[in-house]
Amino acid sequence: MTAPGDLHDRADPAPAGPAQPARPHGGRRVLVAGGSRGIGLAIAEAFAAAGASVSVCARGGTDLEAAAQRLAAHGGSVHRQVCDLVDASAIADWVESAAAALGGIDVVVNNASALAHGADDAAWQAGFELDLMAAVRCNRAALPHLRAGDAPAILNVSSINALQPTPRAVAYSTAKAALNYYTVTLAAELARARIRVNAVAPGSIAFPGGLWERRRQDDPALYARVRDSIPFGGFGNPADVAAAALFLCSPAAAWITGQVLAVDGGQSLGA
């Protein structure tokens, strides 16, 4: 199950900094929705380290400011804006502000999630609004800018929950399955315009302050069972997902569109 958690199982690889010679996203303009923590922040920081100018949005201003400072340390332009991603007008305002600040848009990453693990109507609605419609609205607002962008790409952050039954998170899993279908359909729609659309489907990803950290405290048996079920030997790190995101939005993936790439250490194989 894709879920935030902690970094106690494996250390993060050393972050790529401005001194590294390979900067495949130099000069590109990247938007990361839900980019203030966890997977979203790791993706935003990977792009910043690779030379991109980055805009991040999130609902919480404190985390957003801290994220902006981390991104700025890589030397590129950084834009941030508080944005409630269930609000269509707020999304449109962020996209336009980011495009103005960065001078255009080349890449859009949709990372927002309600992590709706409940079974009531509120959980289903939250999953629909955040996991699916936030991406739809963000991409729709960004599309005119992407059409004028440099090797434009859209990346949606899905989950392996969308690929297999997960009884603990039916609403969340269904929303991510809808996001996968939207990804491949949008890819088909935009292929002639050479705007690539892909998704990453993380498995159980751990980082401080996230769901798996809470599970470790509140339900240690579940935490241990999921951790031990992953063939690669523990939870993944946000950096694992960021590396895949960077590749799928890079020139190295120029002939790839309409794909959903599992990033899960073999978790979805049931090995």
C-alpha cells in the first residue's frame, strides 16, 4: 500500500547537488502539486538538483516555506504558493502564478493524495477530489503552457494499490485506479502534440511524519508485516520514487508515454 512513513529502514542516497556534472533538466520549468513533504518534496528536490526551476504548492504554509528553502539551496529559481488542491480556482491561480514566475511550464507532477483509508462517503469524496480531480484540474490549467514548453511532460503519482486488491484502503485504491485510467487516456489524447503523460505507482514508501511512521507506533504488527513482505527488504524511500519521476520526465524517456511504472521493490509481485 502506498503510504508515507519513515526512513528508519534504509538511509537516503546522497542527494545530487549543483556540483554534479549531469543536469538533464537544466533550464526546464517544473510544477509539483503537493510538493512540500514526502514523495512530492523528494521529486521537487530531484528536479532542482538536476537544474530545473521549480514551483511547489501545498495547503500548509510552514512546510511549504521549509521546502522552498531546501529547493533554493540548489541554486535555481523557486516559486511556492499555498493552494488547497480541492479548490479548482486555487489550482488555476497557482498554475498561472507559477508559469509567470518561472517563464513557462515544461513539466507538471501531480502528487496530491487524500490517503483516504476510510469507507464512508467523506473518504470516497476526498479520494475523488484530491487523488483524481486535482490532477485533472492542474493538467487542464497547465496544458496551454505545456503546448509551448520544452519537451513537455505530465507525471501523475499513483500507487500499486491501483494494481491489486487492497481491502484496507478501498476508496484510496479506487481513486488511484481512476488516476491510472486517466493517465493512459490523456496520453493518447496528447500524443500527437508530443506531450508525454505517464505515472509512477509507488509501493510502501517511508518518510518522517508520514502514515507508516504512525503505523509503526499505532499498529506495529501491521507495520512489521508489510515491511517484511517487501522482497527488496523493507520500505522504499521518497528518493526511489523521485529517481523514477526524473527519468520519466527526462529526454532519456522521450519515447515513453501512457505508462504506469511500479516503484515498489517487488512488492506488487507478491514474491
